[in-house]
Amino acid sequence: MTELNAEHARRAIVEHTRQLAESAAAAGPDAAVPTAPNWTVRDLVEHVGQTQHWVAESIERRITDPMQLPTQMAVLPADPGEWQAWLSNSAQRVASACSDDALDAPVFNPAGDARSGTRFWLASVLNESVVHGFDAANAAKRDSGVDPDIAATLISNHFAMLTSPNWAMQRSESARALSGTGQRLQWLATDITGDAGAWFVQRQPDGATWQPGTQPADVTVSGPARSLLLILTRRLPLTDHDADLSIEGDTGLAQHWLDNTAHVSG
């Protein structure tokens, strides 16, 4: 499993938000976002900037009680010409809020897992910046890259979310659908060596579990970490011919997993 390196994550949030802002400017505020149905670029920019400001405030205030979480959202500037500066400010703010001193401070963690709240939010905001950065690039018909280690970190975060203690409360239908009778799925990143690029999932009657590494599986999906991330977050179809994937075993089992794993955000 690729662990989250805080400094690398902070830099990546700022960089991917910058790329998102550039793609948004190229696409135009009213452009549709094909990978986020019913959203325009304006909606995408507003969501990302507001989320970053909201998370930053939650960490800055060291909020541990979910009843005390911020209720006011940052206001998107009316002039699209100001959006790049607004997003730059929100990215820098949340990166600064996730400083080393704050990483293990008491902060609410909605997943209810073993991570500190700040580490949870750092991974979540990184995911938003990268995946929605792809959305914006797609709307602008531009390429969008991501370092394999960042993609692998976000894949680990993806499985941590779907198997976290609170997932059933947040997404009960998803949690029920992901349970099973021992079905085994495996995802392998071809551009990362060892267990850092391998995720093994098992579906049990009481829910799904995951662990790093390889084991015999009913289906194994292999490809670059970026492609796996975009497929797992439902930005690319499992059958995308440009994703450089190989699938061994029960493709339907992998597709069923994807069909029932919508994230809370984005």
C-alpha cells in the first residue's frame, strides 16, 4: 500500500488545483462536464473551492464534534476571471491547514477509521483535486496526468473509504451491495512495484474488506495506477480502450463493484 506522504500531498493539492483552474478557464464557465453529469464547469469550480475552504476551516478550528462543523460556504466570485485566484487561495489555505503540526491534532474524521481527522481530510481533498482536475480537463478536452504514487495513494484511500466503519451509515445501499459470499477482486498497478501497487478485496456477508498485496482472485484488473484510479472513481469505463488495462477472470464481478461504489463527494 502506498502511504500518504503529507508534504507530497500538500504540493499535489496545490498543483492539481492550479491545473483544474486552467482547464476551467479553457473550457468556459457554462461548459458541460461529461464525467460529472448535470454539472457545468461553474458548478465544478464552486464545489472544489468551497470544499477546500470548508475543510480548511474545520481543521483550523480543530472541530471534533460533527454538530459544530461549518455551516457557511465560501462564495464563488461572480466574475470567472477571478476563479483562478480564488482556487489558488483555497488550495493554499487547505494545504497550510494540513500542516505537520495539525496532522495528528484532534479533528473529526467522518470515516470513523484509525486515521486522524486531518489525515482523513488531507487524502479526501487530494482526491477531490485530482479527480475533479480530470473532470475539468475532460470538459476542456485537455490531457490530465497524475504521478503513479499519488494515484496509488488515492486508490488506497478509495478502498479505505468503502470499507470504513461509517460507510454503511453514509451509503447503506452501497455497503449492502458490496457484501458477498467470499468473492475476491484484485487491482494491480503496472507502473508501481510490489505491494504498494496491489489491492486485494474480499466481499463477505458482513461487508467488504481490503488489504495490500496479491492473492488468488476471481477477477484481476491490471493497468497504470492513473487508469485504475479513474476507473475506480468511475471517470473511465472498465472497457476503456485507451486505459491500457488487462482483465483476467470475471469481468462482471469487477463491473458490479464499480456500479456500487459511488463516493460521498464528487
